Amino acid sequence: MSGYLRRLATTGAAYTAASILSKLIAVALLPLYTRYLTKADYGVAEVLFAAVVAASIVIRLGVIEAVLRFYYKGGEEPGAVVASSFAALFWLSTAAALIALPFAGPISEALLAGRSEPDLARIAIGGLWVATLHEYLLTLFRLEERAKAFFTVTIANVLAAIALTVALVVGEDEGARGLLLGSYVSGAAFVLGLIFVHRRRLSLLIDRALLRRMLRFGLPTMPAELSLYALNFADRIIIFRMLGAAEAGLYAVAVKFAQAVNVLVRGFQLAWPPLAYSIRDDEEARGVYAAVVTWFVAGCAFVVVGIWLLARWIARALAAPEFFESYEAVGLISAAVTLYALYMVQLVILGRTGRTEFNFPATLAALAVNVVLNLVLVPPLGIVGAGLALVASYLVVVALMYGFTQRLFPVPYEWMRLARVVLVSAALVGLGELLLPTDGLDGLAGRAVLWLAYPLVLLATGFFSAEERGWLAQLRHPGELLARLRAVREQPPAVDGSIPETYEAVRIDEDARP
């Protein structure tokens, strides 16, 4: 069992290095952005960024998801899969952008509660083309197991976007326009560069028979993916309409502060599916799935407790004073991100059974709950209400997916150990919020000590087994971890038609922007 857990940890670390660094850079620059942007500017830009991602999910029609399956599928030619899928996405994204451009004004009014910003909407429409092709072209590096190229291009894009954004926002005082242009102009340059790099594999001609087969696989995944992403989009639209652009800006900054948990979830998202699918024996898989859930929840809970207890100091350190109130939603958003990771566990189990049709009803129900709760809670509670709605909607999707998967592939989850994690986390957060100061060095020190007591309290409650205590002791030897990371990096691509154990899709929807 410990071998599977170590494998999950090492592959997750290897394939999320770019994401971690890009998110750290983005968070580190928040003090700069929040001093040169108003809350309204930040809110407008974030709504348009989120709209681009949602629209990109629609116009992709599940093509990227199909590429990830058909590239390794027996009987399919990988070169034809890449060429035809690129052609499909190129023409789909180009047609969508050209159709949307004449309606930039009405689109901006629909997204921004009647506020007409056609210039910003036109930039976002161009960004739709950039974001769709950028994600696809980076996915080709993943297909080829070119981790170094993936890392280099991602970080170079992030640095270029940040440099241009700083020049526009700070130097030219472009506000929300500077945020959008900084992200998408630099992204367009990298899209053109990647097209040149991959030019021998790409085509503008579509193999219609192949595309039909790919759409039969990928198209059903689009509604579920869109409804799930809408959980992170609907709340911003509702906040914008009910409370205004400034509150939407506060909520967007709170989401940025929750990036520490998001980095863990990103690593899990990349490393978990190949590990889960590589276990052939069903009984062994059930045991591994249960243990992975327990350990992952325990790790995320540690980060969530720290973020929740220290949210005020994080906000003071990383944002201008007018953004301080964003701290109120940071803990809730962090908890919601952890619940999203549990949804990913259930999604992989559905994939193992082949019954992926259950995914859409679960995500649709969660979206409905999210919209209703936002409408009810946002007016009296502001961004805290949005955070509560997000947590509740993810609880709904996790509960429904749990019900579906337990009928199809029962997993003996370790409920007592999970209960210890939840109770210990809630107790530490409650004690900190009720008893400790909310400012000053004494408050910071007291809350930090309480947070760091988390693993000790788990140990005192009997959470760790004897085997796990022995495995944790081995982590004190970093040489073993570095050797494993080198082995992952040097692993060659699969040539037998199977999915390489270190392979999984990656979403780059937020890494290349502030």
C-alpha cells in the first residue's frame, strides 16, 4: 500500500512543478496588482477570464478529452488523431471568435450586469481562441512525455504574461484592460510559437470519420465539465449582479489566496488517474482507493486549517488594504477545493466502470444548488455566502457521485479515520477563531502554533497506523524522493498502446495569467 502512496506523491510532484511555480509567482504579485487596480477592475477582469474558460469548454466539444483517449487507443493512428483534432479545434475556435465579435457589446452587458464594455469583451473573445489552442498545444507535450518542454513553455508563458501585464497595469494604467491584454497577447505569441514547433504534426484538414468517432467519445463529457466549471463561474456572475464589481473583485482575490490547496489538488488531479487505472485487480484497487482518499484528505485538511487560521495575515501581506475583507471567504473556498478533489476520486471510479453517464446528473444537481444558494446567501452574507454555497454544492456532487459509485464499484472508505480528520480540523479552526487574537504578532504566533499542532493531534487520536508511521519516517531521507522524481522524468513514452503510468491530462486555464 505504501508503494502506491509514494508513487502518487512522486508523480504528482513531478508533473505539477510548473503549476506550483506559476501560482506562486501570481500570488506573489498580488500586492502589486491590488495597489494599481480597483476592486471593480479586478472583478470585471475575473468575470471575463472565467467566461473565456467556460466558453472554451463548450467550443472544444470534448475534442481534447477524446485526444487523450484516442492517441493511445488500439486501431487508431496517433498522427492522424493529432492532425485531425488540431484542425477541428482551430476551425471551431476561429469560427466561434468571428461569430462572437460583432456581439461584443451585448455579451459584455450580459456578463457584467448591464455594464457595456465592448472593448474588454473583444479582448476576451480573442482570448477564447488563444486559450483553446494553447491548452491543446501544451497537451501535445504531455502526450509525448516531454516534461521539460512542458515546464519550460509554461513558465516562459507565465513570465511573459506577467511582464506585459505589469507594463500595462502599472506603467500604462490600463486597469482591467491591461490584465486581459497581458494574458492573451502573450498567450497568442506562444500559441503561434507552439504551432511552429509542432507544425509537422498539425493540419488544417479534418478526417471526418475519425472526428465523428472522437466526438462520440468526447462530446458527452462536455456538459458535465461545463456544469462543474460553472460552479466557479455562476457565483462570480451573481456577486457581480447583486453586489457589484467591487465585491466580485474581493471574491476573486479570495480565490487566489486559496491557491495553496489548489496546488495540492492539481498534483492529485495529474497523478491520481494513471495510478488508479493501472491497478488491474479490483480488490486491490478498492483498498488503494480508500487509503488514498484518507491520506489526501488529511494532507489537504492540514493546508486548509493553516489558510483558515492565518487568512487575515495572508490578506494583509499580499493585498492592498481595500482588499483585506477578502480573507472572510478564503477558508471556505479552500475547503471547497478539497471537496473538488474528492469528486475527482469518484470520477475516476466511474471511468473504471465505464458508466460515465452518471457524471452529468451529479454535476448538474450541484450547479442548481450552487445557483439557488448564491441567490439566497449572497445578498445578506456577501462573499461569505458565495463561499458557503460553493462548499454546499461540492458536498452535493460528492454525495451523489458517492452514491453512484458505491452501487457500481463499492470502496471500503476508512470512515473513522476520515471522521478524525474532519473533527480535528474543525476543532482547531474553531479554537483559533474563538480564543485567539485576530491581529498582531501574538495572534499570528498563537494561530501558527495551533495549526502546526494538527499532525500531533492526529497522532494523539490514533490516526496513523504502524505501517504509516514507518513510511513517514522514510520521508526524512530526501535522496530517495529525488531518485524517484528522476526516474519519473526519464521514463520513456509508452509504445505498446497502453497509457503510460505518469500520463494524464492537464488544464492550463489559469496558470498563464495573474
